[in-house]
Amino acid sequence: MNIVVAVKLVPDLVEELEIDDSGAALDMTWMRLIINEFDDHAIEQAILLKERGGGQLTVVVPDAEGADDVLYAAAAKGADRLIKLMGDFEEGVNNHALARVLATIVKELQPDLVLTGVQAHDDLDGSVGPLLAEHLGMPYVGYVAGVEMNDGVATARKEYPGGLIGEMEVTLPTVLGIQAADEPPRYVPISKIRQTMKTASIEEQDADELDPGGAPTVSRMFEPETCERATMIEGDEDEIAAKLVEVFQEAGIL
Amino acid sequence: MNQDIYVVIEHLRGQMADISYVMLAAARALAQGTGGSVMAVLLGHNAQELAGDLAADRVLYVDDPALADFTSDAYLAALSALISENEPRAVLLGHTSIGMDVASGLSARLGLPLVSQCQSLSADGKFLSQICGGKIMAEGALPGPTALVTMAPGGYKPEEGQSAEPPEVAPTAAPTLEGLRVTLAQYIEPEAGDVDISKEPILISVGRGIQNEDHIELAEELAKALGGVVCSSRPVVDQGWLPTSRMVGKSGQVVKPKLYLAMGISGAPEHVEAITDSEMIIAVNTDPAAPIFDIAQYGAEVDMTDLLEVLTELVEEEKGG
Ligand SMILES: Cc1cc2nc3c(=O)[nH]c(=O)nc-3n(C[C@H](O)[C@H](O)[C@H](O)COP(=O)(O)OP(=O)(O)OC[C@H]3O[C@@H](n4cnc5c(N)ncnc54)[C@H](O)[C@@H]3O)c2cc1C
Ligand SMILES: Nc1ncnc2c1ncn2[C@@H]1O[C@H](COP(=O)(O)O)[C@@H](O)[C@H]1O
């Protein structure tokens, strides 16, 4: 079985986000990029499927700072091929453009199964997974937490609100949007990643010209203005704890 | 092309989803500007009665056995035919497990622009979306000719999209739904947890800020002292540190406790949508810019693991004395 995981790098939300001079986009200059959380689950799910049923796993990442780290970490976990998509992605790229260039690369890999993260927090123009599926002429199921393979059919556990699962049977080849892997993503120690770096090689493939059509134009970006903000309790943990106890008592909780 | 606003109604196992009403309210706001009608698109099988309280000018009802349960493939086929035939000004879908499975596919298949994570739409044709876990708002003009939009909850109250008068229902033909590649095998009910967090009055909720599994114990102790239970955001459950039954949020439980103590939770929209009916939210987070502080009544900028032990001790003291 041939599995491809498409990974996206997104701004790390722990860092401060800044809006650029245009007032309509994030300032990418100092932005720290990390792997989209759900892509990490997609990689894990792919590794689990490979461990259970064999196959070849290829991970594709658009070139940006941190792309090599993500690829080597994936290799350390068990990915066989590492592809870096070369193009001008530093300024940020919308998902419609990304899905189009990914489609060209992924098609050549002739996958049975393509996994992506269910969504990324910066997806203003929809998610890559279902866009890619459509370009590849494959079906798509998202919000998937757990996948099994049986004779050319993928059984995907699709999440609905409240913990309900819809078990979907999907014919291969297909694209699935992963919300969570069957098991939590494994941790690989940095020493193992370093070792992998010596043997694994990253293939660079040029992306076609980027066509951003299909995305909306943003006229303004801003941090949410809130009318009411929490009353902040100042002090060290002892003072905060004391004040919280008072609040609990006033509310009749204590 | 016309100025109508289509709303793809969401329902599951005979149950209407609140997001359907939210979308109808948003569609009404937009239609006031375009001058078109609000059209509810109801796909299903023997599901006509679901149309009863939709605040729409008309319900386009497509009945087909292949639409008895949601599957992305069948919805995509039915909707793409309907949209390309009628060319409405906008089509609203839920930013949900159902809507997100088809919105991007429709965009690619029909070559139509898509706006995602939308909070509200205005009569002057603008969208407002919330991205980056609630830290950034993005505004722009709704693209044309037909804009596809996935709507997140929060911008409108479900009541705004409900009507006492049943709307007119127009049976609508679907293309032949054959050769479908996705089928529903079965539904699997959520495992019943030891507690039902949707009914608990005191919730100590922990997020990724808890850092490691050993710290869960600290939260359990505080919960015990306060007579509450521990719940969490998604990453804590995905790490396997708490069972799924304790997950709060879009894919977990909706809660409405007297006290929701959110510790080490950033306040992403997928989490926040499920806690807004709490009587009191108190947030503890080391990041002063965490969006959770925007919806909490009280907040403290402190390391949660430092606070937990001290707070538990103090609560026990108060109760003892
Ligand atoms: C389709 C979909 C469905 C989803 N469904 C859900 C859902 O049902 N429920 C849900 O919760 N999420 C859901 N999510 C995920 C959601 O988008 C967020 O990723 C998630 O809520 C973040 O959880 P968090 O706040 O615990 O982690 P983070 O966003 O990583 O926040 C951790 C916070 O802890 C703070 N922190 C760090 N260290 C400390 C410390 N020592 N003391 C105090 N604070 C600290 C940080 O400042 C940060 O604000 C869903 C996402 C998608 C795409
Ligand atoms: N469990 C993991 N999953 C994915 N990537 C990882 C993981 N651990 C480390 N990495 C990558 O390796 C880099 C170094 O991380 P660290 O091991 O935490 O120093 C990170 O920036 C990640 O890109």
C-alpha cells in the first residue's frame, strides 16, 4: 500500500501574532512555523497503518522554515520518502494554490491513501484535504479519528458532536482528513532524529506556478476587540488562590 | 445567477443541528443586502418534517434513499448539481463535521470561491472570519459570483433562525446518485463515561498547559476538594491522558456548569463554543493574550501547576475550618 501524507506548516499560536503594514495579512517575517497539530496525527496514523499492513509512506511538505525538521522527524518515525515542495511559500500560501500544486506531485506518487490534517487554524479558504481530493478525483472523508484497511476499502471513524462516530467505508484511492490517530503521536527523541538526518535524504521537487484562485480577498485583519475582558487577579499563586477562594464563596460554590 | 442565499441544513439521525438555525440567521442578514430570498436546502430521506421551524422563505427538499444518512460523496453530488443549476449569490454550510466535508470539494469541483470559519455576514456583503485559534479576525467582501461559506457558531443565536410559521417546502429533484464511493457502515454510540460532564455543576478543565500526565492528579485533587470533576480540551484527550467522555468542545460535550475553571486552555473557537452557557468561567493561563480571557469573568496569569497545589490546600482548609 502506498500512503502519502501532506503536511502544512502553520504559525505557532503561542507566539505573538502580528499584522503587517497592509493591515490585511499576518506578518510572516518573524513568525515561528510549526507542523499543523492534526498533520502530526496524520503522520502517526500513516505509520500505524504501515506497521499493521506494510507499505510505503511518503511525506510531502511545502518548503518553509522548519520543513526539514518535520521531514526528518517523520523519517525517524518510519516514513520512507521525504519530499520538499519548492516554491515561494515564505510569504504564506493559500490552500487553493497549495492543493493545486500538491495534486500534481501526489498524482505521480499513485497513492492508495492520502492523509492530511482535518484542518489548520489559518484555513480561511477551506481545507487542503478535500480540495486535493477533488483535484485527484478521489472521495474525501474528514474529522477522522481512526482508520482501518480491508481489501481496497478504508474504514474511517468519522467524528460527530458529542462523541458519536459514523463508521464510513470509502473505496480506494481516497483522501482522509485526520482529526486524531488511533493512538497519540509517538515522540521521537532528538538524538534519533539527528541520526536519521545522516541517512535520510530529502527530495526537492519544484512546484508548478501558484494559482491562488478560489480564495477570498481579505481587506482587514485585526485582533478581536472584546467589550468585556476577565477581571485579572494579580499576585503570586498564594494571593491568587486566596482570591479565588473568595470568588468561590461568593458564588456559593464553597 | 440570482441573489438568493442557500443554506445547507444540517441534521443527523432525525435531529436538527443548531448550526442550521445559526446559518439561516446569517443568511437573513446577507439577504437583506442582496434583496434575494433565503432558501433552505434540505437533503434527506423521509425528512420533510424537519423543515417545520426553519426561518427560510422556501425549503428546497431533496428526498433520496442515498441521502438518508450524511455521506460526503452523495451530498457533494446533490449539491453541486443544485448550485450549478441555480447559481445563488451564496451557499452557507456548517463549519462542522458535515459542512467541512463538502464545502472545499464543491469549491474545487465548481470553481467557486470559498470563505471558511465565518462568524458573521453583513447586509453590505462582507464576511467576518475568526482564524488562528480565535486570535485573529479577517474581514473582506464576499467573493462572487457564488460564494461558498462555512459558518462557525457564535455569531447568531439559534432562535434567530427559527420560525413559528412553517416555511413553504418545494420538492426538488436530485441527480441520480450512483457509483458512490463513501457509505455509512454504522453509527457507534459514545462510550458512557463514569460521569456525565454535561450535567456537572463544577468543572475543573485542563488543557495542553498541564504539560504532562502526572499533573492530571493535581487537577483531580482540586476537583475532589471542590466537589467537582475534571474535564479537558481536545489535546489532553488525544494524548490519552483522559477518556473521550471528558472532552469539552465541538467534537466533545457541551457543558453549562456553575463554575468552569479553565486551566492551561487557550480558548480556541472549537473549545469555546461548548462552554459559553457556563454561569462563571475562570481562566488560568500564562499567556496574557490567550483568547480564553476574553470570555472569562475572572482570570489569572500564572503557571497552573504552581497554582493547583496551593489552591487545593486552601480550599481544603476552608472546608475543614
Ligand atoms: C475539527 C476540529 C474539532 C475540534 N474539536 C475540539 C473539541 O471538541 N474540543 C477542544 O478543546 N478542541 C477541539 N479542537 C481543537 C482546537 O482547535 C484547539 O486546538 C484546542 O482546543 C486547543 O487546546 P488547548 O487550549 O488545551 O491547547 P493550546 O491551544 O495549545 O493552549 C494551551 C494553553 O496553555 C497555556 N499554558 C501553557 N503552559 C501553561 C502553564 N504552565 N500554566 C498555565 N497555562 C499554560 C498556553 O499559554 C496556551 O494558552 C478541534 C479542532 C478541530 C480542527
Ligand atoms: N513527536 C514529534 N512529532 C513531530 N515532529 C517532531 C516531534 N518531535 C520533534 N519533532 C520535530 O523536531 C524538531 C525538534 O524538536 P525537539 O525534539 O522537541 O527538540 C521540532 O521542531 C519538530 O519539527
